[in-house]
Amino acid sequence: MKYIMTLDQGTTSSRCILFDLNGSAAAMAQREFTQYFPQPGWVEHDPEEIWDTTLAVSREAMFNAGARPEDIVAIGITNQRETTVLWEKTSGRPVANAIVWQCRRTSKIIDKLVQDGAGDMIREKTGLVPDAYFSASKIKWLLDTVPGARKMADNGELLFGTIDSWLIWKLTGGKAHVTDYTNASRTMLFNIEELRWDTDLLKLLDIPECILPEVKPSSCVYGYSVRELYGGEIPIAGAAGDQQSALFGQCCFLPGEMKNTYGTGCFLLMNTGSERVRSKNGLVTSIAVGYQDHVEYALEGSIFTAGSAVQWLRDELSIIPTASDSERIACSVADTAGAYIVPAFTGLGAPYWKQDARGVITGVTRGFSRAHLVRATLESLAYQTHDIVRAMERDAKMDITALRVDGGASANNFLMQFQADILNADVIRPEYIETTALGAAYLAGLAMGVWSGTAEIRSLRASDQVFKSAMAAEKREELLKGWQKAVRCALVD
Ligand code: ADP
């Protein structure tokens, strides 16, 4: 039996899945690790713990499958994006905890860049909106704050990496300091058209280029794991940030193909092919994949509150016992009795971008019940997704016919049917929803010649469930009108 090993290094846990050469999962292991919140709004991880848990789960998955190192064709990596690690080149010791993508400590650095008029340049070069999420301001903060860090960086004694770089460096025993195009495109330092670290941005943020990893395709051999780790040298042959990996794992290989991951929040990505699309609707552009000597671009939009609104029903309101009960309860009523909830608990993202918007419930009448609220909450995930899909269509000048879905809340059949109805498009749910891990396995397998190309990968897919729109156009328009009115209420100061 031969396998591809995926290391799926997420924000709360490290996982390893061994896939067989048909892309089916054969073994899995997972461990959570510590979240550090040293101050309000700050989030850190210990890079050593990230490495230890990753190594442990990979060994555990091999043990569970009875796999020997020679049975593993390649390792693919997918990772939480943007999270920033700085470590010493010789000792391999991280100089501080990793600053996690969610951490807001560097928002003042971003405010200053924008005040100084750098916003347009950042947008043009990187495809991103200036934000503390991305790695650039986190690197600057570490260099400015950790004693001795800047001097070491200037002397070429420090290395920066996102989590993919850190893991590859550890796996290869310090031989490879690399990243892939998708991860590089989320640093806010990478010129996504010239495909190189941008010297103007590096100067602006005072970051020496010598600390940055070499940027490579998402599907290529980066190096080999050192023998001590698994008892054999295994090629590391694929890497992509988690959302891009899910896009690839969903087989969104063609322009216009898109996926939505329904987790705590939602992440929508649309493949726009080899042409970069500039958004006029508040979406960001990143690299979808670097593959076979070219890169493809993606438009990306995120929804801050999605599955977490279902958690709110469960934990704060105590009106559903578990998240999955939301489906049964929503289906116990025919509609929301004319009510809408806009769960703007932490502001509204694309395409509205109003950080200080707050949640509203509109259209409440005497007959409004618990079941109506549950239904309206689920529907709000579909409406928010609708708004981003329409924005993507306008930006990319393409009409979408299908949305591929994954993530925890995509298990909800009511939500998926309502999504198809409101979008008037097919909603396609794969049988195997661990698409993030699958994408990295595909990338690694392609580099090793396990599969001939994306056409063969597409043929491996198990049967999908397709939800088709069954709603009359007038009904859809009426519902959307009500939603837009509710959004306006959430947007007023
Ligand atoms: P994350 O990766 O962001 O932690 P997951 O993909 O594991 O998220 O999905 C978990 C989220 O999905 C939770 O916010 C939960 O409330 C929601 N969720 C899980 N199952 C369902 C369901 N059947 N219906 C609606 N929401 C669900």
C-alpha cells in the first residue's frame, strides 16, 4: 500500500491524514495545541509545540495505517495562513512565539502605513487590503520588539517563515528555507504579478530580504525529511495555505469555479485563472496555486460570523442543544415569519466592510418563535454567501453556475438547499469534506507523478451531492429584498 501524507497544520490543532493513491483517507491523527492570549486581542502559538504536535500526529497516523517510510510517496503541507515565525538560522530556536493571523497587535503599524498613503501601493502590488492579519506587520513588530532581533536579521542570522516554511525547515533538518506562492501571497510583501518579494514594500516596513524564504511552486519537491524523523527520507512535494488548498482539493481548477468553506466564519475563493482580477467590491486577490511553471489567481472574500452564529444560538441563547439540531428545528417551520437576522457581531466584511456594524434582528412579529430565529440564523449564512458570490461575479465578469462547499456547517442539508435556492445555482457537496487536506495531497501527488494531471484528479472524486435551486424567481427576489433592508439596518450608525 502506498500513501501520500498530508500535514494539516490548523489554528487550533495539528492533523495528519494518510491518503491512498485514489485520494481516499486511510488513517488520521489529530492533536490540539495551546493558544496563548497574552493581552486582549493578541494571539500566539509556540512554534516548537506546533512542530512537536505535527511530528507526533504524523508518526501516529503512520502507526495507525501500519505504514513504513518507504510506503509514503510524498508529504504535502497545508497550513494556517499568515501566522509568523522568526527563528535563529544556526540553532533553529524561535526568537519568540509565533504571532497568529488573528492577532491584532500590529493594527497601529497598518494605520500608519495607510495614513502615509501606502494603501494603494499595497493593494496594487500584493492584491490585499492593508491589514494586521497578514504577515508583514507581524514581522516588523518582532524585529522592532524582540531584543537583538533586528541586529541578527541584518547580519543574516534570522529566518522568517509562515507555518509551511517552518515545518519544511524542521522536516529537512534546516536544509530548505522555502515557501510556496499561495503562502507568499498572504504575507503582504509579495508582488503577485512579478512573482517576487517586493523591494519597495520591504523598504517601507524595514524588513531585510535575507530573512525571507525562497518562493517555489505549490507542487514541487522542496526537500526530503531527515532520516531520524520517520526512519527514511520522504520527499516534501506540496504546500499551500489552507484556503487555497481547499480550493484545489475541491477541484476548482478552471476560471469561475469556486468554493465556500462554512466553518466558524466562511471563506469563499474563486479561481480566476492566469489573469489577476482587481476587485471593485472589497474582495482580495491572492495566488490560488503555483503549478507547472505558472500561477493562477483567486478572488477571496470572507464572512466573519457564520458557524459561530449557530454556536451563539447554542451557547448564549441556549435555544438549540447542538449545532446539528439547528437543521431539524429550522425545518419545523415553513419560513422565518418575515424576520431576518444579520449576525454582524464583529462588524461586516466583504462586500460591505463596516467594522463597527453590529447585529440586528428585523421584522419581528408576535408569532416569531425560537424555530424562526434558528431558521433565520441559518439563512443568514446563505445570504452573506450570496452577497460575496454576486460581488465576485461582478469583479470577475463571470456568472457562476455552481458553488462547491465544505466545512462543518456544510453538513446542514437545510442550509445547503436554501443556499442553492438563494443563489439560483447548484451547490455541490463532496462526499469527503476534508478538502483542505486533500488539496495538499493532490499537489504532492502531482509533483511525484502519481497522477498525470488535474483531469485524472477530477476523475478520482467520489460522487458528490448536488443541491439544485427549487425556488421561484419572484420568491428569491422578495427574500433578497428583505435581506438587503435588514443589512441596511445593521449598517446605520
Ligand atoms: P472551524 O474549522 O472554523 O473550527 P468547522 O469546519 O469545524 O469550523 O465547523 C464548525 C462550525 O460549524 C461551528 O461554528 C458550528 O457551529 C457549525 N456547525 C457544525 N455543524 C453544523 C450543522 N449541522 N449545522 C449548522 N452549523 C453547524
